[in-house]
Amino acid sequence: MTRLIVLAVLVAAATAFSSVAGAQIKDDYSNKVFVGRQVFLTYGCGQCHSVGPKGNTKGPLDDVGSRLSVDELKGWILNPAEMTTKTKATRQPPCKKAKLNDEEVEGLLIYLQAQKKK
Ligand code: HEC
């Protein structure tokens, strides 16, 4: 009987813990998407790109998460000049690099990955 109670307590504790951990992972992801959205809005990406109705619709990024790989997205964030050459992009002015810290780069990458055609 005691064994059964101990088992029940352990199961309850494990369940409670895993749902807390799950919520934290989800919060962390939402935070990163939020940071990425802020970076997009504050670092001038919108001068040349749009997400939804916001920004320059000549360079829509709405489905960029489906079209480009993570490495390609990273390339556009960290080394746009190289990506411009690689993809032979002709639109002017060319993609501009923003001065971002690691957290901003990560957020932006996650935000861009989340832009998928619904
Ligand atoms: C001065 C204009 C300009 C700015 C500012 C700019 N870009 Fe770009 N970007 C371009 C151009 C031009 C291309 C080439 C593809 C095209 O013609 O849309 C491009 C391409 C891209 C691509 C690949 C798009 C695709 O459809 O394959 C991504 C992703 C991207 N930029 C992200 C960003 C982000 C994030 C920022 C802000 C940190 C930014 N860009 C700022 C002009 C700009």
C-alpha cells in the first residue's frame, strides 16, 4: 500500500514537472519569435522587406521559412553581400547587414523560420 502511494506521488510529481518544463520551452520559443519581430521592425529590414502588410512589399518574406533553409536564412542575416552574389539577386539597393548581438541573430533566425505559407 505504501509502495502504491509512493508511486502515485512520484507519477504526480513527474507529470507536474514535465508540464512546467513544457510551458517554459513554449515561452522561450515565443520570446525568441518576439525578439526577432522586434529586430525586424527596429533594424530597418522593413525598408526593403515586408511581413504581412508591414514594410516594403517588393521584398515579401511571408513564406521565407518554407522557401529557404536555416543556413540560407543565416547567410542573409550574417553575410547578405555574399548571399546577394550567390543568388545573383539584382534588386537594388542590395540587402544590408544589421549590427546584431547573438540573441538578436537567434531571435531573427527563429522569427524568419516561422514565416511559412499557411
Ligand atoms: C536596403 C534594402 C534591404 C534591407 C535594409 C534589408 N534587405 Fe534583405 N534583401 C534585400 C534584397 C534586394 C534582397 C535580394 C532578394 C530580393 O530581391 O528580394 C534581400 C534578400 C533577403 C532575404 C532572402 C529573401 C528571399 O526571398 O529569398 C532575407 C531572408 C533577407 N533579405 C532578410 C533581411 C533582414 C532580416 C533584414 C534586416 C536585418 C534585411 N534583409 C534588410 C534588400 C534589403
